[in-house]
Amino acid sequence: MIGVKHPSLSRNPSVADYLHKALFNEESLSGSTSGSPTKDRRKHVPPATRRRVILLLGILIGMALATLLMHQTKDAAYMEAFAHYFQEFDFGSMVPSGMVTDEFIGNISAMFKPEILTEEEFYPGEALRAEHGFKPKHPYFRKRMWGTTTMFRAVLLDKDCWIANMRLDSKTGLDPEGVRLRAAQGLEAADYFVQGYWVWAPIIKNLAAIGYDNNNMHLASYDWRLAFANLETRDHYFSRLKSSLELSMKTSGEKNVLVAHSMGSLVLFYFFKWVESDLGGKGGPNWVNDHVHTFVNIAGPMLGVPKTLAAVLSGEVRDTAQLGVVSSYVLEKFFSRRERADLFRSWGGLSSMIPKGGNRVWGSAKSAPDDGTHDEEETRLKESLARHNGQDKIKTTTVEQAVQDKEDGIDPVSFGAMLAFAEGSDMKHHSMDDSMTLLSKMAGSDFNNMLATNYSVGAALTRKEIEASDKLPTSWTNPLQATLPMAPKMKVYCLYGVGKSTERSYSYNRMSRFSPQIFDQRPGEVADESGQVPNIYIDTTVHDDKLGISYGIHQGDGDGTVPLLSTGYMCVEGWKKEVYNPSKMKVITREFTHYSSPSPVDIRGGKRTADHVDILGNFQVTKDLLTIAAGRDGDGLDEQIFSKIREYADKVDL
């Protein structure tokens, strides 16, 4: 065990000595040892040095004044939220390399870090750099390419190098030649995306508060770019996870509580099938029942995400569509749709979130289970009345809303038209099944082979069908073709957000055949009936507030990223059916209505946010999770549903 102390100024020579010498003009600063008067010694102090000392003093004084003002403010909650986002900032990492202040500002953060060895013999690299001009052959060695300021600097200043490191080989789905990029490990791997922007940090801190530490809490980070089968092929990920859970149970005598967020829920669902299969971990049919107490599924896109389809189809999502004309033009010149789509298609892991179930789940071009305009205020009202036992007072339904729209002369396009093409584009509205056919034409053979090798997006309707598909690894990310494990003692909790506008389908258009093609021409593979590659794009000119359409994005209910059909259907309806849950394990759904914080400082939404990522900082979600982790989940964690998910589920054709 290594004890680490927090160094004081007197123990940090890189800052303390420098400050002392600069402020008191000691001889060693100028290199003089002649004992000349102070006036003479000052002549040798470089002006830049004095400026840097003044800069440091200014920063320290500013921090002191800011602290004083924070204590005096009447709105302590806002100041606490503001301070929360700037904790643990490493200012040195945010300054571009080559600036004079880089090392200087870096020393500020060094005052708050454990002391490290600085003896010269440990740093031969400094001498080699100074004497022989050594430069890095691999400039991003041991740098995080996703998250941190390194990513932003690399994308802006060295885009081609960043893409070369991030993309995967289009044929193997593994590392390109000469590139080795691996997932960060440990609790620090996913606590923060960049400094100040937390991901798992609030939950980790709260688990620590009730007694969890590195010995009984494990963060199983994974390379989300890889297709799930390749996680095992390259990194032995599932074998390591199996061993970790077995060791945890052996040392503690307790079953494991597994918590997954977003895509992680699909990874864990795959693991449940892999670990028991003879084609995978060979753990036998009782392994999950013997080792897992609870599966907590937070905002899991169990039936996929429409934005994944748009990303691999044309390299676009809501974030790019809503940039505006000027910003979109700049983005296209800097990082075109063709480049983005090509990168997205190389990430086999991303395709695990292509919508599943086809038209049976997502609807036909004329109708969908979740059709109707989404009203965030209505969702909040339903929660308020439900908490006062007045849920029966809410009578507004999507059917009644559609009738009202028709009376008002509004003819909304169904969500089932996943790609609603404009008149004059010579392309019909595309349902989910049609969209997959279009994608296969446009994406090329490498992508199609990857998709067929790793995933299945259909639906099994009978016990016989699911018994056949359940054995296939390609079905293990699809809960409509693979069952929950035979683990009657295990519980499943589904915690997800509702009441936030979420991209559900898209308005598309097609450029002239004479326009430059977005994608490579591959004769015989991606051409349409006219022999041309469809040059399609999200039509950002389509906008209608009444219909919930913004910049070509048709918005429904969800958590801002994943539609309600995907987060809620399996939890509320699918896993209540024996065909998908043969052991009849208990599945509890708890919805959380999205509320944005009124504070302009609280950029992450506050303690009641139900946004897809920010829900990890939701007060009630964290409280529920701690209740489960402490073994108190029998106390009051019943189902709570405020959305129309039951109404939507009744219309799903399964």
C-alpha cells in the first residue's frame, strides 16, 4: 500500500522555489554568485519572469476574491453548482502546446497533486530532446483520444491523424495497421468525459459515501467502437468480466449488483447470453442466477436508437442538423458528411443500436405506435397528478390528439415514416424496413458484412422462433430474439427519463444526380434503380413547432437521446411475456420526468434532470440506486410510470 499525502507549497520545488526566488530576487535566479547589490541582481531578472510571477499572483488573488464572493452570495445553491463544474480542472492540459504559459500554469494544478520524483536520472528524455532534437513518432502515445482536451485539440489541429486513430479496419472491425487504441481502465475511465463534465462521478461518489471502494466496486469500461464479438476477440472483455464477478462473489460471499447505462445495457444483455453459452463463457444455464442479484438498466436503448440509423446513413444527427446554415457549411468543409458516415460505419459497436423489430415496433410509413405530438408539459402534469392519486383525470391520448390535429387542418407525417422524403425527391417515405434496405444499398459490402456477422434486427414471435434465434450470437444484442437468462432470483430495474423531446424520425431530401456524391461510388453494390448513389441529407428547411419538427427532426417523447419506445417497451411489456422472459424474473420500471433547472449556472440540468446522460446525476435516480446497492430495494421501489408507454406498447405488433 502506498500512502499519498497532499503536498504543501514548501514540498513542491517546482512552484515553491520558483516563487521564493522570483519574489525575493535570490542570486540563483539570475545565475549570479558575486554578492552584488540587489539593484544589480535585478537587472538580470528576465522581464518575462516578472510578468509570469505577476500572472500567478493575479490568479491567486482572483481565486481568493472569488471564494470570498461565493461565501457572501445569497444564492449558495447556484454557487455550489457553479463550483461543481470546475472542480479538478487541470489548467495545464487545456493550454495549447508551445505556449510560454504551458508549464507555468501546469504548476498551479501540480500544487494539488501528489508529489512525484523529479531526480534527473529518471528523465533521460529531457536530455535527448534538448541535445539531439528527439521528437515523438507517435504524438498521441498514452493520450485519451475520446474525451479530455486532447481530443478537441487533435480534432481541430490534426483531424486526419485523429480519424486514423479512431476508425477501425472496415473489413476486420479491429485495429488498423500500426494503431493501438484501448479503453481506459479503472474508476477514472468514465468518471468524467472532460474535466468538469461528469459522467459516472456523482454515482461513484455516492457509492463511496455508503462504504464502497476499489475493493468492492468495479468499473468495467469497454471500447464502445468495437462490435460486441470483437470485444472478446481483441480484449477478452467478457472473459475478464466473468472472472471479476466470480472473484467478487468468492471474496464477499454476496451476489453482484450490475449497473449499466445507455449502450452498456446492451453490452450487459449480450454478456448474460455469452457467459452461459457453450459458444462463449461456458458458464452453464445457472451462472447468471448464481452470480447476479440485480441488473439495473439506466436509460438502456434496448430496441435501438433512430439517430444511429441517420448517423450511418448520411453522417448526420440532430446535433449537426440544428447547427444553422453558416455552422453547417463550416462543418461540411471541415468534417464532411461523407467522412463522418465513413467513420461511423467503421465502428461496429455503434451499429448495435440500430433500431430493432422493424415495422412491427416502429410502425409503417402511415402509422406508428407512438404517433402524436409530444407535449412536455403534459408529461409533467401526469406526474404531478399521479403523485396525488389523480392519474385517471388525464384523458388526452395520442388518438385524440391526432383527431384534433385533423380538425385543425394539420396532417402530420407518421413517426413510422422513419425517413420522410420531400416531394420532388423521387423517393417515397421509408419505414424502418425500407430504411434498412436503403442503408444496405448505400453503405457497401464491408458494412453489410459486419452487420450480418454481428447483429440481427428482427423479432421472434413464437417460442419456437426464439428458441432457434436465442442460440445465435448475432441475436444476443436483440431482446426480441434472445431471452433474459434463466435466473428467477434475479431482479431487473429499468430507470429512464421521459418528458424530453427526442429525435424519432427525419425529413430527408435528395440532391440532384449532378451534385457531388457524398459517398464513394461502388458500381453494383450501392446504386439505386437509376444507377446512381442516392445523395441524401436531412432536410433542415422542414420546421413546424405544432408538429414537433425542428430542422428536419421529428421529435417524440424520450430522454433527449433514446425514444420512449426503446427505453420502455421491453421493461413495461416485452419482458412481462414468457416468450422473452422464460424464468418470469421480476422487472420493475421507474420513470423520471425531465425538469430543467431554472439556474443559468446549472448547465447540466440540476438534480431533477432526466436527460439521457445527465440522469446519472439525478437525485432520485441516485437514491434508488443506493437503495438497491445497500440491499434495501424491497422498501418502496415500486413501479412509477408517468408517460404513455403502456398505450404505445399495446399498439406494438408483437
